[in-house]
Amino acid sequence: MQSKPTTIKEIARILNISPSSVSRGLHDHPSIGAITREKIKQLAKSLNYEPNKAAILFQKGKTYTIGVILPELSEYFFSIAISAIEDEAIKKNYTVIFAQSHDCYEQEIKLVEKMKNQRVDGLLVSISKDTFKFDHFEKLNSFNIPVVFFDRIPPVRNVHYVACSLESATVKAVNHLIRKGHRSIGMINGPKTLYASEERKEGYKQAITFNRLKFDPSLVINCDLTEQGTLSAAEMFLNHKRKPTAIVAFNDYVALFLIKYFKKLNVINSFDILSYANLPIISYLDHPPVASVEQYPYLQGQKAVNILLDLIQHPKAENQAYYHTIVDADLIINSQNE
């Protein structure tokens, strides 16, 4: 049976001195004589005494722990972001606690509360696709827990965030399809609750109107990003009076659902598909997307965690500006389709 760890009180009892004297002696306080300090240290060593780090950190008001809440840890984008977050946190002697909302708003609320109870020093968040209110994050202000959002960010200004330039990236993407000769271009967008969905739509509209094409709202279909949702959108396009010849998919996962479905229907060669995320796997497909928007997850994670650590080290002063950091996206063109 494992024995209980030695405490300062036990050392004090054996030496017949006060616990506070033991604590001061272990920290070489000048109020404790050299002989007594040596006795304290020798006894502590013989009893395998180890200081209670949690208690020490609690006294300092820090746990040197940050929390991270993501939709899905298994997604390639977030797994790369996690690597950056851990790499940077370790450099600053911070521990990272990861949790996943599974794209569920209610789960996200519970996780924020749990992170607060774990006394994390700060929180990094990529919100769920269902999140439509943000008061569960605002409550953390009362506990001096800074929050930095990345990738999936709230549609509000008074938050710290790191995001990709999706609007301008979508302009590049649609322009690429137009240069390839497409005049009817569909878009399978994400849920309206996601700010990223609005950015994609705005970029799409800009490119369409700039090229003097008619913007048709019915060619932009919002879906829940599931396979079934994607297939429902695909059916709408197949039956559309202006059936598109190219489709902009919300991300590579949606593109994969589309490719699988169109291959099954034997219509894959009738469409050019363009997507976001630039997953390595797409280069191995027989019919890969013609291009994919690179959103640089490692860089986003790196910037987000460094902003958070700065906020922890230097708590936000009154009227201090919020961090709004934008990472430029790039359109990666698949040479197989050129």
C-alpha cells in the first residue's frame, strides 16, 4: 500500500517547530537560523518530501494551464493547430487541456464551465457550428480568464481572435473558376450561425458581380456540413434550372462527400469542385478538387496561443484594443486539373 506524501506539518511535528518555520526554512528565509534550516532540509530529504505544486500555484494565482475547446480533435485542421498550441505552450512552461464540443452548443457551454472550475489561466476556442450566443464566454471576464478565438470566431468585435482571410480567399477561388470558363457556380456553404459562412458568401458575391455575372442566391445553399446535408445540397444543384458546372464546397470534407456521390451517379466529370482546408488526402484522389484554400492551421494555432499567453502575462488594461489577427489564405491549385 502506497504511503501518504510527507507534509510540512509532519516535518514540523518531528522537529517540534511550527509549520510556518518549516516553510521558511525550506525557502532559505533569513529569519530561520542556518542550523535549523539544515535540519529541516535534511529531514525533508530523508522523508522524500515534495512541495505541493498545486498549492504553490494557487497562492500565486496561476495554474500555468490553458484550456482549448475545439469542435473535433480528429479533424486534420484542428490536429495541426493542436501541435502548434502545444509547441508554444511548452516553451512557456504551460500545460494544455484539450476538449471537444462535437459541434454541440450545449456541450460547449458545459466545457467552458469545466475549464473555469479547473482554474485554467486562459482559454482558446474554435466555436461549434451551432453556437449562436456567447454569454458563456463573457462570464469568464468575471474570473479574469482571457479567451482567444481562432478559425471559427464569433461575429462580434469585442473579442480577441485569429482568423483566416476567407472573404478574399473566396474571391480568388471563384475568380479561378470563372477563368476556367464557368458561368454558373454553386456554393455549398456552412450553417448561417458560422461567421465563416457569411465570409464565404460575401467573397462569392464579390467575385460574381465583379465579373459581371448575375448573382443568384439560390446557387448558395447552406447545410449542416454532414454527409446527408451535403447530398441534399447536391440534389438541389442537379435539379436546379441553372445547374452549375462548378461547386465551391465549404471544406475538403464536404468536397469528399460530393465527389463520392457524383462518382456514384457517374456525373463526376460534369463538375469542377473547389474547397477549403487543403487536406493532404485530396492529392491522392482520382478526382480531386481543382483547388483548395490553404488556411494555415499551424500558424493560426501559434498566433492564437501566443496572444493568449500575452494576455495572461499582461492582463488587459481598461480600453485596451482587442487582438484581431488575420492570416492570409492561399489558393492551392491542383496541377492534375490544369
